[in-house]
Amino acid sequence: MSNSQAANIGLGHTILRRALLTPNARALTFEGQTLTCAELGDQVRRLTTILRDGGVSKGDRVGYIGLNHPAFLELLYACGCLGAVFVPLNFRLTGPEVRFITNDADITVMFADDMLRPLIDSEKANLNCTRYLTIESDADGWESLAPLMAEAKPAHGSENVEADDIAFIMYTSGTTGLPKGAMLTHGNVFWNSINVCFGEDTMTSTTLTCAPLFHIGGLNVTTLLSLAKGIEVILLRSFEAGEVLALIEEHKVGSMFGAPTMFLMMAQHDNFASTDLSSVTALICGGAPVPVPLIKTYGERGVSFCQGYGLTETAPFASLLSSDLAMLKVGSAGKAPMYTEVQIVDGDNNPVAAGVHGEVCIKGPNVMKGYWNRPEATAEAIDELGWFHSGDIGYLDDEDFLFLCDRVKDMIITGGENVYPAEVESILYGHPAIVEVAVIGLPDDKWGEAVTAIAVLEEGASLDLEGLRAFAGESLARYKLPSELRFIDVLPRNPAGKVQKFKLKDEFTS
């Protein structure tokens, strides 16, 4: 098929086609207000006009900072209609971090909600933006979006974008050095959706989105695919366990993406036992393996987990584990989906045999275009054969199921032995006194690093190192057992729900 015959798979075109195909279907519900597919399409068309009349054209970067809100999605699609590039910002960033990302991406137009607008105001003198729009209340120095939307004439159609054109740039957390912007294309989003549809497609009825949309998991695991398919999305500003449980029952939610800690908080909520979960087809979990006790807790309610592994750079799915295998392949992230490949390589970039640990590499049309303005980092991450090097350690079993051990940087070397924290954590989670646990390496004069467990305990429970070692010693080699045990009230996590181990190392390094 020539380029002139190729289908337009752009995000803008997709949502406008959906509006034509099922205009009366419920598309997006937010705080009691519902948009049909036609109404969402109309919003996108009006916002496209506002951007275009303000000088935004193909390739220009448009930013958004705020909690989850329909304007986030409308802006993403409007950028797609123009071939512009959408740049969502993490709402937990500091002023200097916002300044760096905004200027690094050369964002020309910035949208913000009421909560984050003061942060942008504090940095305005340092930003290269030429236009600021508030999506909620009026404010000095900001254009109010609502009256502009009311007056704007809906744009007709969308620009024809190529699969390789950038749809949005998502900045990685930058825990080691400055944040890097992963350039994700319209093709990346499309092929991720195809991979999901060719696997265990759990998006068959209403989905609920409460993970942050600025994160690839919140945006592209269920949300964009559901909207493209004409399936209603229930959108929450942010996660709150009780509210999520209430909405699942009220809207008969079929699917939801979250990190294990979110599902743990739901299971610990007073209303969990009384909430009707019969509509749930599967809970889709990423960020870390689901602990077996949690799988069993939900299993007793007839709810299963569909687990997977992915990264911002892979849009996100690199592997998928269907819900029927959750207990048969405990700890596995599943197999590479239909149009993606996964291999494990050693330090010399040579593939290794089944069962041998190495770096997880991913190849396929879902792999990002590269890092924005970072050709050296791109070349380091994506080799000449197109394999993306994840920085994660894992292995494939003899059936090609992927098991993740840890991040390369999180691996503990104690007495010359490699210890993978995730392996130790999976065992420690089974201890009845432990609610949550993270395993890190702390400096040790004798062994180089000491395997250290940082635990959150059940209320009223107690635990000592000897008891923990005795419990874990039934499943782990002695060198993997914690030699130190520390306690904390809450594990520090990033907005994606991943434990920030660098903060734990800073806090507990004496």
C-alpha cells in the first residue's frame, strides 16, 4: 500500500471517526457529567480551531499540567488533528523541573488547571511559552478556555499524519540525571492498541481511569483504546480507594488499570467486602508484579488480574500475562504480544539461553522514536538493529514467559553475589505482619552492600530480623536473606505507584 493509500491512524482522525460511527454512545464521564462520542468530537474540533487560530501548526509543542480532566484528552486529540505534539507534565514536579521540561520541549502554549496554575505562575518569567490557558477558573494573565470553546467554530477534519509523526512526548522521571522526553508516535499508539486487541482484550465494557493520565499507564493501557473503540471511560481526577469502589459498582465497570498499591488500598478499604465487583472482567496491573496474597484476595471475589510489563518508551506493553495464567505463572510478566519481540542479552549484547538472567530488550512498532533532543541517549537506548534496551534485568523461561528480576541499577551486590530485590520482596510480601516492603542495598564494610528490608507493618504487628530471616529462609538462599530490617510508615512512591528506592537509600544510609 502506498503512502497515498495508507489509512490515517492519527489520534485526531481516530476520535473524529469514532464520533461519526457511534455518535450517541457514551464516551467520557467526569464528575457526574457525560459526553457522548459526538459531543467529545465537537469539543475536540472546537479546541482544534482555538489552537490553529492561535498559531499552532504541525510539529509545535503544546503543554498541559494538572490532575486528570477531560481537557487533557480533548487537547491530546486536538493536537493530533493539527499534527502538533502534546506534552503532558507530571503534576508533582517542582518549579525548576517544570521550567526544564517546558523549555527543553520548547512548549509554546501551556494549559493548566486551578491547582497547578500557581506553579506555572511562579515560573512564567523563565518559560518560553507565548500563550497560557486556564481550563477552570478565570485568572489574571491567563485566557479562560470555557468562553473560547463556546465561541469557536468546530474545525473540519484533521491533518493527515504519518505513523512516524510524534503524537506526544512523555518525560521520564529523571531519577538519575535530567528527565528525558520519550517521543511516542501515532504509530506507536496504534500498534500498542493492536497488540492488546490480539491478546486478552479486556476492554469490552466501561473502563475506569484513575491513574495519572500524564503517565503512559494511565493514558495508553485502557483509556485511549477504550475511547477509540467507543467504550465509555469513567475519569477521576485522582485515585481514592473508596471513590473507585463506589464508581465500579455504580457504572458496572469492566476494566481498570492500576499499580499493585492501588489495588491493595482498595482491598484494605472498609467497603471492599460489600462492593459489587461482578461487572469487572479483569483488573489490569503494571508497575510491579501483583503479590500472590493480593491475587488470592481478589480471586475470592471472582476478580482476576491481567498483568503486563511495559515502559513509557514502549507505549507501553512489552509483554502481557492473561488472567487465566495469573496463578499458573506467578511472578511472570507474560509473553511478548503479537507484533512485539522480547529478548534477553548479556553484557556483550548477545542473546542468552532460557533461564539465564540478562537485560530485557524490546523490538517492535510500539517502540518510541527516540528521546527528544537527546541523540546520544537515543543511540544508547536503541541499538542499530532496533532493539530498545530497557535497563531491566530478567529472564525468559523455556516457554518464553518473561520474568523480571529488577532494574540494573537496583541490583544488590553482596559478598560478590547478585541479589535481585524483586525476588526477595515477592517472598517477604507473604509474611502476615507485612503490609508493604521494599528491599534495597545499603553500604556495608564487610559485604559491600547489605540486603536491607524496609517494611510497613500491619497495625499492631511486630517483627524482628531473626523472625523475618526464618520466614524467608524457607524459600531463599542465605545470601539473599535480609541482614538488616528497618521500618517506615509509608513507602515513597512516584505518581505511577513505583517505589522510589533512591529516597529510601538516602533516608536510611547512615
